[in-house]
Amino acid sequence: MRLFTIGLIREGKTPPDKRVAFTPLQAKEIMQRYPQVRLHLQPSADRCFHESEYTDLGVESDPSLQSCDILLGIKEVPVEQLLPNKTYCFFSHTMKKQPYNRKLLQAVLQNNICLIDYEAMKDLYGNRLVAFGRYAGIVGAYNGLWAYGLKNNLFSLRRAFACFDVNDLKRELRLVKLPPIKIILTGAGRVARGAMETLDTVGIRKVSTEDFLRKSFLEPVYVQLSSANYHRRRDGSSFNREEFHRHPEFYESTFLPFTQVADVLIAGAFWNPKAPRLFTPAEMADPRFRIRLVADITCDINGSVPCTVRATSITDPLYDFHPVRNTIELPLSHPDNITVMAIDNLPCELPRSASEEFGRDLIDKIVPPLLGEDPDGIIERATIAKNGALTTAFHYLSDYAAG
């Protein structure tokens, strides 16, 4: 039986990502389930699990990873750290022709690297098989509550990254004491479900769209809005979900009434640049616009939420936006400003828990195809480049790769 070696790479981006594809216990599980598989670990001072946690369970420490058949990471690998003629799995962020990763894709092709992208790992129905969306939602909603407590001098929570894991974070949520505010949550996917998990842990009641718009409450409440709740067809005909996803330009936003009754917006819905924005800068300047805190989990710069004009970071998580002057102000500098949280790598704040869930999905859904049991073609569809060329499904990246 041929030995197959999987290498867990050291994350090379700055700031370094603390997540990993497999936890120590998951690495041990893989080697027990697949006797022909060995795991190697590239040492890292930044990983959320210590090297000894792996080596104590039989994972080999391997600074070079030259002998590995496939290399697994999380974020983009810096060009100078790529090993020629290897197979890599990571989030390459090249599928949308992101300008900042053009050189990465060029280097992949020049170095005869087989690039398999987690984002393209989908089932036969187009559903993604592995993602960090749930933890983006959990942490994004937590940060929104943390910021609300600071902005209104109500309570003080530890930062999410100071919590050991998701259970520790949920224990911290016991400190949240909210007045009868109204919170909007947009989206219905992994991100929104994660955000709901946080809101439900606090005990915030979910209400219908009608009640949210028309009723007053003696307790904090939230509403979850899908695309149909705040879009209408420009010609007045009925909303069609499939058409909206294909041609969002046929629709206009009806979000404005929600802004006049809500205090907090948690943005967790995917946004197509052809779709209308939730509201306009002019509407934000209207005295009737009530939202004063935005937790933009999607972090679409100048996207669906006009006050998201830049990303924030774990070390610099907030800024204020002056709705009349359309300017960025110091965070929490004035109660009338809109405070924005738009951290673009939220799952990194809970790296242990996020890695555990991600690794679980990899073991259950991706490891068998990687080892050759792939009747549905999952790995083939997720392969962007192979043998020094783009694969058929990704030929659309040719002009991007050509530079």
C-alpha cells in the first residue's frame, strides 16, 4: 500500500492566521482511519495549537514538507514560499480575479503547482462543502454586541479573540444586558445562522418583519431579513428569488422603513455588485435614520452598506462614520455617529473552534475524494490549475493570469 503524506503548512500571510486545516485530534483520527496516510506539520509559532500537541499524537514535525504529496493551508501562500511541482489546498482568493492575488496565480502556473481551492469544493448541486461562515457570523454578532455595550456605556465584554473557544465566548455573553432595542440581521446562509446563534444565546427574541416594523417592545428583539423582505422588482411584478440571484439589477431596495425603527444592523447577506445597496448616503443623513451601529460581517467595501468604506481589523476593530459629512471619525467619538465594525477575518478570533469545525468538514467530505474516492468529481471541479495550465472550468481566468 502506497504511503500518502499530507502536510499542514505554516501560514505565511501578515498578520499570520492562527487557524489550521486539522486539529491535533483530527490529525490522529485521519491516521487511524487511513493507515496509509501520514501527517506532517510545518512548525509555527503562531498556530493556535502548539507543535507538541501534534507530535505527541504521532504527527511528524517537518520544516520543509518537501516529501509531502499534498499541502493544506488556510489563507493564500506567499509567492516566495510556494514549493514547485506540489499540490496545494487553500483559499486562493483568485476566483473573482482579485487584483492583489494575480501574482499568486501566475506563480502557481509558472511553478507547475496543482491548486485546489476550498471555495470551489462543492457538491453536485453547487453547495459549498467547507467554509468558515458560521464562525464569521458568531464572532461578527458578538463584536456587534461588544461594540453596542461600549458605545452606550452599558456593559464590557472581553474581546472575542481573548476567549479560549466558542463555549468560553458564549459564557461571556451572559454579561450582555440590553435595553429594548431592535436589531436587523440580513441573510439566510451560514453567516446568518452563526449570527443567530449568538443572538439566541443572549436570549434576544426573534420577531416577524411586520411586528418589527409596527410594534414597540419592552425587551430587545431582532428580525432576520431575506432578500425578498427588502427588494421589489422595478416594474412592480412579484419577487422571484431565482431571477433575483441571476439579475439583481432588475430590483430596487425597500430597506428604508427598517432603518427608521432599528438601532443595530448586522449585515450577513451575500451582495452582488449589480444589486441595489440597502440604503443611500443621503438616507443615512436623514434624521429619521435610526441605526447607529453596523456590524458588517460581509465587509463589502463600498458595497451594500454605504458606511462600510474600509475594512477594520482585529487590532483596530471599529471606526465611526459621520452620516452628514460622509467622513470617518474616531471610534465611539460621538453618539450620533454610526459606529462600524467591519473586520474582514472574523473567524480568526476563535481559531481553535473554527479550525475544529473546518477540519471536521474536511475529514467527512473532502479527505475521501483527496485520497481517490471521488465519484462526484469534487476535487476535479475544485482544481483551478494543474500541469502548468488553468483547468477547463477556470479558463475564464486566462486574461487575469496573463496580466
